[in-house]
Amino acid sequence: MKIIQISDLHLFATATETMDIAGFSVNTYQTFQKVRHALQQESDIDLIIVTGDIAQDPSKQAYQHIAKQLHTLDAPVYCLTGNHDNPEYLKRFLNTGNLHSIDYLDTESWRIIFLDSSKPNCVAGHFSDEQLAKLAEQLDTHKPILIAMHHHPVPIHSQWMDEIGLQQAEKFINLIKQQEQVKAVIFGHIHQAFDETHHNIRFLGSISSCLQFVAQQDDLVISPQSIGYRHLNLQTNGNIDTYIQLVEQNN
């Protein structure tokens, strides 16, 4: 099964607004159009997972604009909430047609669980006890499991980012490491590639569709040159083949 992960689109209500961060100004609509064009050249995509921060401007108009862009993708698209997103608008506007905002998906060979790690008025991530109890029920399957979320639940060796990762991550890790069917956790938020294995579970972070944060830095350092997405090929035996696909910005 071929899955594409795109993350941290940071889109606005119009095609002209820019995200301004650390001295850089990025037109996130233009960068997403390049990623969208690259995805349209891909073949045999079974589904696309968007791991949060879909909007930078979490307005009603932004999600209406985003829905029009995502509707053009030729695959089912599963949308997750990030810390910049409006959960109400995301579920209203990104849950129609080929767009889905659901708790989990059972495919023929895998179960994919979609978790909302966002917390109101907080940059860091959080899971309530109720969410973890619900997750425990969702883990009850004989199929291999892929978990998708926005915030990173393991340290990525970058001080400023690790301070705004998943709060109380040990509760989440202690839960999923008890289920040998959990094969991987994919996430966004970090704007960089990441691939480490803990407790026999692979933790995979993806680059952003608009700009990247330089890895293993104590403070924020921007690398705006590269954009792209992650390929995931889920095998029926529970193995995962994955790599980052960079997109040429001059096209």
C-alpha cells in the first residue's frame, strides 16, 4: 500500500499571503502548488495523510480555500489537526468528498490510527486520559498498525523543538510499546526529516511542504530551500519502506 505523507502546509485564505518567520517570508500557496503538481505525477497512490498545521490562518475562509486545493488530489486524503489548526473548521470543511477527518481506517492489511495531538491555545501537543483510553481500544487488532499525529512523541535532539513536542509523551509511549502490532508513528510539526526506532517502533518525521527547520539546533534556524513529502510503502508482513521525496522549487 502506497501512502504519501504531506505536512505543515501553513496555508491561508488567499493565494497571496505569506508566512513570515525568523526573517524569511514564504508564500505557502506557491510551495504547496509545487508539491501538489509533484503528487499529480505520482502513480498508484492509495491514500494521502496530511499531518497537521494545514492552515496558518485558522479561519473559515482558509479552510474553504484549502478544501478546494486538496479536492484536486487524486486519492483519499486524511487530515489531522496541528497546533495552528482550528479543529472545528477542519472537521467541517476537510471531511467531504475525497477529504476525511476520522479516528482510524482499516485497510485490507493495516489499521491506520489518526490522532489529534493538538491542545487549545498551546503550541505543544497533548493527549487527555480519555484520548489514551480510546487509543487503547483502537490498538486491539491483529493487523499491523500505523499511527499518524502532528506532534513528535520522541526527542528529535533539537532543544527548542523538543520543548514544544508531545507533553507527557511517556504515557503515550508506554501504551503503544505494549502492542507489538504498532509498527510506526508518523508525525509533522518538526519541519525536518527524522527516522529513529524506539521499543521496536519506528518514529518518522516528515519535512514540510513550505520550509524546513535545520536539524539538531538548540535555536530556530530556517532552511527554506527544500520542500517535499514522505513516501511510505506498507507491506503486508508489517514492514515499511519509506523515503523523503524532495520537490524542485524552480519548476
